[in-house]
Amino acid sequence: MDKKKGAAPLVCHGHSRPVVDLFYSPITPDGFFLISASKDSNPMLRNGETGDWVGTFQGHKGAVWSSCLDKPALRAASASADFSAKLWDALTGDELHSFEHKHIVRACAFSEDTHLLLTGGFEKILRIYDLNRPDAPPREIHNSPGSVRTLAWLHSDQTILSSCSDMGGVRLWDVRSGEIVRTLETKSAVTSAEVSQDGHYISTVDGSTVKFWDANHFGLVKSYNMPCNMESASLEPRFGNKFVAGGEDMWVHVFDFHTGAEIACNKGHHGPVHCIRFSPGGESYASGSEDGTIRIWQTLNHDDEETTLANDPGGNVKDPAEDVTEKVEGLTITDEKKPGEEGVEKDVSSV
């Protein structure tokens, strides 16, 4: 099948190993930010609009599987294969606390009120840390049926959403009782679970299927078969009329939410796409890949996408020639290093 291309992306270099998780902050007075997790053990913070590097959080000794920002984007958290989750000052890059675990930590999430940090991983235990008392023992919720792959809060922090690496389904936990109150059934393990910005939908990816669930009544709203096995999907937050998905074919696909029809296909990555997320305003979306790059794609409206498909019958997306080198002023996370030194990348440039 002949695939068509969308607009050329901004290409963000810096990670030396695969990018496995992306997270956008909400819009703050200073704009919005993008944090990435990578197997190179160094989460990176970027300006969410331009992709400009802000800094690198250094301290983990193993692959970082998940990273996130709190609502005002003042603190970051990361979950790592070094058996720890870390809390960071997002303005200075300082490590505020390290939460030690007994096995690989695969997922982390700040509560909506920013006071709690949720973690999960190979121990099959959900842990809730009180960030006002980081030295206090966490609350532990046991009985996860498998190793935790993804975590999210919903219903004003009254419910936790979790999926497992080794079995299908998404489980909804009542925070007060610590019990599973509902399971959203899927055939394969869920590799991505996102709560929409308006709180109306839960988007899940399992194998070659993207599903959308009612986040309040938990009924299945839409289910679409994809052209290949996907790893991640994200719903456009402003209008909710399209979604993006990426996976093993290395392409970033754009689909109509109402019909499931593909309306654009972005080429450029040189490895499977592991993660994809819309920016909080919906004007762009970012993808992270096995190739170690993050690509930020501009969102086109339906007419623009149809014009792109009609006028360009296939062909690879070339990276933009321009070199974006601006830095966000006033935010210093790590000492600057000479070009070529590992762990810091200052430019958003073409390949």
C-alpha cells in the first residue's frame, strides 16, 4: 500500500538509546514542556513548542522507562530499571528524592493535585508516595495480576488506571479501598493508556488495535484495527476529531476519530515508534523511536491533510534544513558540555 506523507517534523536529538516514553505538561505561564524517557538513563526536558533542549536529569544508573511532569511543570519524576523512582526539581535539575524499590520500576504518575506520586513495575505493587512527606513509607496496593506497564490517575485522583506487561486488560482501582472495581478487556497486553485532556475518554493500544473507552461509564466507544502492531496512540485534545498512532512500521499515522480512516502518514523515523503524544493545545504531536530521536509534527486540519495526500503521492519525509538552536532562558538543569559529550544535547537539528 502506498503511504503518503505529512509535513516535515522538528527532529530532536540528544538521546543515545531508544526513546520509550513522552509526556507533555499542561500549558503553564512559561509555556508547556516535554519530558522524554530513554534507555540511556537520562530523562530530558524540552520546550514543548519548539523542541529546544532545556536540560538533562542525571542520576539514574539504568534505563528510564517512564517520566512525567507535575501540573505546573515545577517537578519531574522518572521510573527506572535501576530499581528506583526519582523526584526532580524541573527548574534546577536537582534530585529531590529517590524512592527505592525492590525491582524494575516501569511507570510513574503525579496526581492531579500534585501531592502524590504513583509508581509501579515488576513487583506487581502500586505505591503511592506523599510528596509532602517523601521520607515516609508509601501506601502499597497489592494484588496487581501482573507486572505493571502503564499508570494513570483519573476521576480527580479517586481512581487509578493500570495495565500489565504480561496480560491483556486495563484495571481500574478504587484509591480508597485499593481494590480493582473494573477491568477493560483487551486481547493483548496494553502498551499505552492515556486519559484524554477533558477526562471523557481512555485511549488504549493492544497489539494492532486502538480502542477508546468512556472514562466515566467505561463502555467501549470506538475500536479500530491498525495497519500494523502499534505501541502508542494519543487523541487530539482540542477538538477530539483525530488521533495519532505509531508502532512497528516506523511511521506516525493520523486517523479520523469518528471513522478510523487514515488521513495522513508521517515518515522519518528509522526504527519502531515506541511513544506518541499530542501537545496540550493540539497544535503538534511528538513521537519517540527506537532510533533515539524525538520528532515533533505540526497538526494539520483535515483539508490540509487531504491536500497533502492528493498533491504528494508518497515519498519519504526529509528533515528540515534549518537548525533550531534557541534555548529556553532562565532554566539551567545541567552544566553545559562540549559537543560530543554524552548526556547533553542543546540543538534541535536535522539528521
